[in-house]
Amino acid sequence: MRGLFHVTPSGWSGLGFAAFVILLVPELAGSYWLSVFTSAACFTLAIAGVAFLYARLGLVSLTQVGLMGVGGWVMLRLNHGTDLPFEVNLVLSALATMVFGWILALPALRLRGLYLALVTLMAAGGLEIVFATFQFPNGGEGFWGVTIGSSEPFRRPALAQSPEAYLRYVAICALLGFLLIELHRRLQPGRAWAMIRRSEAAAMAAGVNVTLYKTWAFGICGLLGGAAGALLAGSLGLLDDGTFRASESVMVFALAVVGGARYWQGAVIAAALYKILPPLLSTWGVDADLAFVIFGAGLLHAVITAPDGIAGQLRGAIVARFARKERADA
């Protein structure tokens, strides 16, 4: 029990970074950058889910952005069609998307590697077609809730009406998502996932229910993706099919690898590269498409020289520096 609540140096740095984002960033950023940072916080939560699945089980899911679309669709439908509080709609959206994660777990029970990646990419393509065909709810009648013309306003949570407050709200939700992942890592599921990643045959021989824990992991991945999509719907107020293309899921997974799938810093770095770097380049007068060149160079760098991503390299450099300092002091 003591190990369950032990906070590592990495954990303290994560809490410090969360405090910085929650307390200071909303006060320092302008209206445009508040929107950018809120979007980045939403994608940080989604990337944390796909990185968790890859780091714990070695499974590749290329449907995460599509799952964000599912969460956003459910959130918009509940927001326009019911009088439930935002928090209830958020939980229901995340749970509904978790069911989609369980469905994706079915091919994962038999497939791995390239074949699993292709199946999940096909699922993302199917969701993209559904979103383009039926659109996202905007206050209309019927099951799909789509109307032509002006849409109804989106109801944000009572405690987060302003852009500054909503950024804090999303940052706190992202922090809770990271804590959920860390809790699972320290408990029985984390030990089971580590054994399954090493050898499924050995895990089954040790009595580990491989089917249960794979399904469990995909459910958490879907839960975080759905929550991220629902929070993004709250930020934008209106979604469209162009936000959740299948190619974006590939980009999100690649950036999760570039950032470092094993560390919380990796999800933050990946989201910053994906959502903050392009507008930053535009602000500097540089074509935002240059960001894709940087993404490609980062992926090559990660594959060739940094298997643990940028976060792994930074952590290794810090540890090596402290080790040199200790030897010098000795």
C-alpha cells in the first residue's frame, strides 16, 4: 500500500507541471493561445491513451482520433438533447467510447503488429465515413440531431464558462487521466500487462487472463480518447468530420512514439508538437506545413537513436548529469 501512494521524482515534476498549466498559463495566454492550449490539453489526454496501450502491451492502435470523434459525437448529442450536467455527459461519453475500445480489442486477441495496425486503421477510416455522412449533432431533431442553419449554443460546465476556466478544467481532467494510468500501472493490471508484453504464453502459464487484460487496456485507451473528444467538443462548441480523419490517428500514434510512449512527458511533447508547433510557426511567419517535416525528422530520430523518444533522451541526459556530479563530488 505504501508503494501505491509513493510519489517518484517524475511524479513530482508532473504535478509541478500540472500546477503551472492550471495556475499560470491561463493568466498569461491571450484568447487565441487559450484555444490552442486547450486543444493541446485535449490531445494530450488522447495521446496518453494510445501511448499507454503501446507502452504496456506493445499494441498499435490507429483509431484514437476516431474514438475522439465518437466521444465528441456523444457529448454533443447529450448536450443538445438532454439537460444533464456537463460532468455527467462527459462520463457517459467516455464510457460509450470505452465500449468501442472493447470492440477494437476483439481483433487484438488474435492479431498483433502490422495486421492489428491495419485493422484499427480501417476502423478509423470507417468512422471517418460515418462522421462525414451523418455529421455531428448541433441541436436538431431525431437521433442524429443535425439541423441546417444556425446551431444551438453549447453548454459548458458551470465552473468553466470562461476560456481561462475551461483550460483549467481540461488540464485537471488530463491530470486525472494520467493518474488513472499510473494507478493501473502500480496495481495488478500493470503486472499482468508487463507479463503479457514479455510473453503471452508465459502469462497464460502463470494464470493471467490474457483476454481480460487486453480488453481492459483497450477499454482504458477508448475511455481516455472519448473523454478527450468530449472535452474538445466543449472547447469548440461544434465539430465536423474534418477534425477526425483517419490520417490524424496515424499522426497521433507516430508523435506518441516520437515523444516517448513510456513517460508522461512524451504525451505532453507529442501534443505540443501536434497542436502548438504549427500555429507557433505561423506566428513566426513560417509555413505551418513545415511542422510535418519536423514530425518526420523526429520520427526518424526516435526510430534510429532514441527508442524511448524525446522524453527518454531528456530523462537519460538528466540522470547522466546528476551521476557525473555525484562522482565529481565523491
